Amino acid sequence: MSYSAMAHALAGYVEGHLECFDIRSMSACFGFSEIYLRELFQKSMDMPIMQYYRRRKLMVSASWLLYSDRRIIDIALESGFSSHEAYTRAFRKCFGMSPSQFRLVRPPIGGRQLEAGVFGLERIASEEKRSDGLMMEQNEKSTVLYGIRRVEHGAYGSDTMFPICVKAVSEYLGDDVSYAYIMAATGAAFRLVWNEETWDLSNVDIYHAYRESNDIYLYGAKALGREYSFLGRDEHTTKAEFTAYIKAAVAKGYPVIALGIIGPPEPCIVAGYEDSGDVVMGWNFFQNDSEFASSVRTADNGYFLCDTWWENTDTQAVMQFGAVNGERAQPKDIVRMAAGIMEARKESSYAKGIRAYDAWKEMLLDEKWFENNAAYDGLFEKLLVQNDAMVCIQDGRKWGAKFFEEISAECGEQGGSNMC
């Protein structure tokens, strides 16, 4: 292995083992002595490996300070420090301010290149957020973006998959926006759809919110004020096209939101690739589901590793939120959009907006759907549809209310503004 390749591999190993790093285990993994690896790392990264590791842990903890409401003492202990005082001393040495000051000032943290093909969390400047030229050297065989928050049911206190992915990506890119804002700006907070012809498990699918189904994804990019690109799959699309798209985005330091990869065509995050793109990795809501993930491996940092992603015909699209190109969606624009989403209307067999409530009620009261001696599986499917609709309403309206609370407080602080 060449010197540069070894430097890349060592940095990648540390990033992938931030929660369980051990120099002895690294030595066994690489097949070199601890002394040799320490010397090699010192020459490559210009600091001792354990100092580098502690700094990387502090950087992750800084992200927690910004994007979670965890107590500082809990963050300190989870970061491996014995006390609040020890954590504060180390944090101040690294960042020039205390953890509480950092949380108040909120300097941006986001993904930056650490070595060729290895990205991790670092402090970033505003001009870096606007640029798509962060890549110094592309690694054709593997590139990994470390530090992206895990996406799963219940993340951020929500169950709506696309906004969860957008929020995780926004944090990684250094965009300091609330989850309530993302739920509102994508339209997810205001959606309700009901298929008037059948008990349809896709009622809750977020792409039903707009007249053009893919608009929901565009609004995710607009919520962050970032460039947007989308590649869908049809009978003529090739794996090579998808692979090239993923590699190009990740090479610039941008996570990819994909539909599918593992299991159904639901949103997930592709955070990197191996074997020139034959293997993709990241976070997926179904990566631990035995029904869909029997051939999926798990990296040490928790990312899935999947080499059957293209064979999964439910892998339907990939999209990228790129460089900053404008202002984020403003409250007045979001309110107009919400009014359009909640407008009573019918599109195809779907009742949408306010009309969906009546369609839902009428179907519940129609006895033809609940005949005596009906098959159990049919009744159970109806129960799932009913429960999904209730979760959709609860999750959406909760965050919609939270969004209006946030803008009300902001307008109050500003004494009223054009934005409000």
C-alpha cells in the first residue's frame, strides 16, 4: 500500500471508529506494529494519533451541542470525559470557547475533506457552504462522508422519512435550521391524502402532497437554499448512470438522498461508496429489517454496506442538495404553499387537503369494507392504513404548530418584519 493510500486508510479507520477506537485493534487490522502506525500517522497528519482522535471526538460533540438539546454533562460523558470540567477544558483548548458559549454563538459545523476520499465534521466558513469545489482529490474506488446523523423512525421526534433525511443532510452541510422548519418548508407538516377507491397504504406517501409528485423533493432543496438535481430510474436508466451520479456528488462532499437502496422506495441517505461504486453505504430506515436486509452488511460506524442496491427494483431515484444558491424558503411563502396543499381537491382517485378528511370518514362508515366474516388479512391492512393516517396527521400538525410558534417568537423578537 502506498504512503498516500495508507494515510487515507488511517484517517478513514479513525473516523469509522470514533465510538470505539483502540490503537491495538487498528494495529491488528492493518497488520503493522503500533509503533509504526503511530509514526506513520504523525508524519501524515502532523499530530499524534490519540490527539487527533480526541479532537475528532470533540468535533462530533460540537455537532451535538448545535443540533441536539442534550445536556452538556451528558455530551461530555458520551464523549469519553470524566467530568464537565475536563470536557470544558479540552473543548476550550480546541475551539477557543466553552461548550455553553459555543452553543450560544453557533459557529457552523459541517462536512469537510480530511484526506482524499475521507470527509468528516469540521468547522466551516460561510464561503465553504456556498461552494461545490471542496474536493481536493477524488478517490475513484472509495469515498466516505463520516459524521452524518443516523436516520431512523423516531429521529428528531418524528416518523416522516423525507424530512428526517433532509434534516440529517442539513446538519452535515452546516445549515442551522430546525426540524419544524423543514417539516413546514417541504410541505410534510400540512399533507393529508385519502384514496377514495381502496384502502391504500400509500396514502401517507409524501409525494402525494403536490400536484407534481416530485415537487416535494425540490422543496427540500429550497428549504435549505441549495442547488437541486434529481435522477430518476426508468426502463432506459443504467446502473452506470446512477453510480456516476452518486460518485460525483459524494466526491464534492454532498450526501445523496436516494429512494430505495434497501427495501421499499422510501428516502434514505447514501454517504459513500466502495469498490468504485458497486457498494454504497449510508443510513436506511430498513437496514436492520430482516425482510429487506438479509444481504446487507454493517460498517463499524453503523452505516449499511449494500452491493445489491441496483438489483433492488425499488431503487427509483437519487437526488443531491448542492451548493448554496439563494435564500431559504420564507415563512410567507411556506404559508402560501401550505394553503395550496390543504386546498380541497381530487386528483386521480385521491382526495387531497380538506377533502381527504371527508373521504376518510365516509370510508370508515361504509359497511361494505367491514363485512361479517371478512378475511383477517384484509381487516389488518385496513387497520394499518388507519393507523398510518393518524400518525401522518399527528406528526405533521405537531410540527406545523411548532413552526408557527417559532416564526411567531422570531417576529416578536424583531418587532415585526417583512419576513413575517
